[in-house]
Amino acid sequence: MMMTLRKRSILWKLHKLLQTVFYGVTCLDDVLKRIKGRKDIKFLTAFRDLLFATLAFPVSTFVFLAFWILFLYNRDLIYPKVLDTVIPVWLNHAMHTLIFPITLAEVVLGPHSYPSKKTGLTLLTAASITYISRILWLYFETGTWVYPVFAKLSPVGLAAFFSLSHIFIASIYLLGEKLNHWKWGDMRQPQKKRK
């Protein structure tokens, strides 16, 4: 139980680190725009938009949807009742519920320039592979799965689960691009000219 909790803690920290970096960059971008005006911070704004488009929106939405779908189907697959004694309800909601409305508000309240689909999906795929690798590495190191649902799956079932999860998160990326386009118009990052 404690080993699984420690392993989950590592994965939660990765997600929280992503959120912290994104909102830290967003805050810095906003403050510098107020101080300096719109010039001289194009790199920071582009980095903020890239983080949001390829990681913050898709990952937050995926965590919210995947967690609550599995929780409502059978909570023991994702968040066994024994965790209620260790993790307060408010913290569970901070990690798995509040991230979605906050991220959705970011879509509605501010425009984001999206990279090309190829770049965005490549970065998202790299992040997904890194996360899945971390899950598998933790299993091979300790012999227990971070989430109980994985213990119920065969190797083929795991491959299917990870593949479907990636398709799902890629679809969320495309949805985020559509929502941004619907609200703000075409905000793609300009393509570099080839010589």
C-alpha cells in the first residue's frame, strides 16, 4: 500500500510540476507584457502557448476524464477506498477535478497559438511515451502497479489500454485546437520559411 502510494506520488508530482511550470510561465508572460508591452517577449508567449497546447490542456483533460470514468465505473481500479484514509477528499478533487475547469477557463479567457499538428502531436506523443515508460519502469522496479487497473490486464490488454489512451489524449489535443479556433479564430504559430 505505501509503495503504491509513493509511486503514485511520483506521477502526481509530474502532473503538478507540469501545471506549476505552465502557470508560472503564464504569470511571467502576463507580468512582462504589462511592464514591457507586447514586444521583446515573443519567445515566452510562444513557449506558454506550446506548453498549453501540447501538454497542459490535453493532460489535464485526460486526467480528469480518465480518472472519473474509471472511478465511477469501479473506484478500486483507479483509487481504492483505502486511499481516502491517506489522501483528503479536497486533495483528490484538487488533483482530479479542479484541473479541468481551470484549464477550460484558460481556453475561454485567452487565445493560444497552436503549433502545426505534426509538431503538437509529436510532442504529445513524446510526453505520452515518457509517462508510460515511467509507469512500466516503476512496475519493473517494485513489482506492483501504480494503478490497480493495470494488474487486471494481460500484456496485450496493457498495450491496448496504453494505445487507446494515447488515441484519446491525441483526440483531446485536436479538440483543444478546435475550441481555441472556435473562440479565437486561427491562432496557429507562423511557419518558418524554408530557404
